[in-house]
Amino acid sequence: MAMTEITTGTYVAPNEGERIRIFDEELVIKVEGRETAGAYALITLSVAPGGGPPLHAHPGNETFYVLSGDIAFTQRDAGGVSTVRGGFGTVFHAPGGVPHRFENVSPSRSTMLLVVSADSVEFLRELGSAFPPGTQPDMEKMLAIHARYAVDTFHGAEGSRPEPPKDGAMSAQARALAWRFEQANATLIEMIATCSAAQWQARCTDTGWTVAVEAHHVASNEPAITGLIRDGAAGHPHPPGPAARLDEINARHAVEFARVTIAETTDLLRKNGVEAANLIRKLTDEQLTRPAVVAEGHTVASVADMIERLAIGEIERHGDAIRTAIGD
């Protein structure tokens, strides 16, 4: 329903406001950015029993005021994970960037008043359009929307909400990591596919290699990284390799593939990317926590950390250098 404007401000009756329904939750936009000069938005939220989002973080601040029912709020910060629970009058403030979530622990619906950043309204509208009542959860679609609004979602990490595995994945965390890897790989493919001859031979400032060599380096390294992940998940982490040996291998690769083509590189990224994503998706939460050594001189990390730092991180780091080199 439309809002009723009066001369001294904006009056919103109890039954007025734009309604957004996301799965079983209902939000009513009472005041948004155009009424507050972009300072904040004011929203009421009705949450079904057991309802609530996964552990997540976003740039803007968010403040909750419980109007009815019983809500458990969880946050993760430098001090660890903490959960507080409260009914009417409880206030929970989540600063921008702090992972948090809430869950209705009442046997019936709970309601809250939310003060959020003004740009959160568009995010909620898109979620409501993608996931109206009666639709099935789709993690990949959800993660894509989150990424557009710089919302980080945490699955399988300390303080996260347990979720059942779906679509052949062994855990929600594995699905999220596989999705992130696929997105990074697809972004690199899209970026290099339209390179001109001059851009393909442009120099990357991080390595001194051409774009051709750097992109092919990523593609050809994916099977090796996949092997490290597979063996670490099986409980057989590789011993750390000497940095000098890696430098030698990389130097030889730069010479051997100086004339590699765009088609050869994109084909290799697609082939190796599919194999890596399929492996990641099949890992259990227990396998993701197993220790793995990334490289000589580095501390022991988990398999999940290896996926973050090597499988995903390598693509993103080299991708940034390639983007700069081609002026994208």
C-alpha cells in the first residue's frame, strides 16, 4: 500500500508500507532512503518458527528491536562466537562487516523492527522476487544475489547455521566454496575471451609475464591444486614444497607457453574448472576441517583454507593483475 504523506514528514499507518515476502518471512518497508536522505531504512519483519538467515556480513550497520516472540542472535568477532536470546524490548546491533545471524526460537511467529542501511531495501526486493513463498531454496542463486550487494555468507564455519546438503553436495559449506570457485573461474574466462592480440601480450605487473602466460598458468595449475585438495581431504596432505622449486617450474612454463592461444587457455580453464568444482562440492564438513600445508614457510591450514587461498585465491589474484594489464 502507498504511504500517506503529510506536510511535516511521512506518516505510515499500521497497515501501510511495501510488503516483501521472502520464503516464509514477511517484511514491510515503513521508511526508506528517499525519506531519510539515504541515511537509513525502517522495516518490520515477521519471522516463522525456526526462520532466519545464514551467518552473514554486509557493509552497512543493522539494528534489531524485538517486538514479539523470542529471537536468538549470533555474532562472530575477534572474541569468538556468542549467542544472546531475548523477547520484547531486546535490541541487537550488528556493525557493518561483523558476521551475524538471527533465528526465531519461538513456537509461533516473531516480529522485529529493523533499522538498516538504505541500500538494503533493493537487496531485499531482489530476494523477494527470486524467492517468493513456496519456492525451493537455491544456494547458487542466493549467493549470486548476495555477491551483487557485497554480502558475505558463511556456511560450515563457527557460528554458522546447520543446513542440509543438496544437489549432490555433501555440505552447505562445500556448495558455497564450489560456487565461489566456479564464479571466479567463469569471470577469468569471460575476461580473457575477448582480449585483442595486443592485450593478450600485455605485461602483468605482479609477475612480469604476458597476459597469455599468466592466464594459462592459472589454468594449468588447477589440476595440481585439485590434487592437493583431494589428498588433504583424504588425510594425506602433501609436504610443503620449496619456493625455489616452484619458481623454477613457473619460469619454465613462461617459456614453453609464450605463444599459447586464447582458445587453448579458455578450453583448459573450462575443463579443469569443472573437475575442481566437482571435487570441492563432494567434500564433507569434516574433510574441509582437515589440516593441509599450503607451501614451505606457511602455517598449517585447513582444506577449506586451501580452497580459499589457492583454488579461489589464485584465480582472483592473477585475475586482478590481468584486468589491470588489459585495462578492463
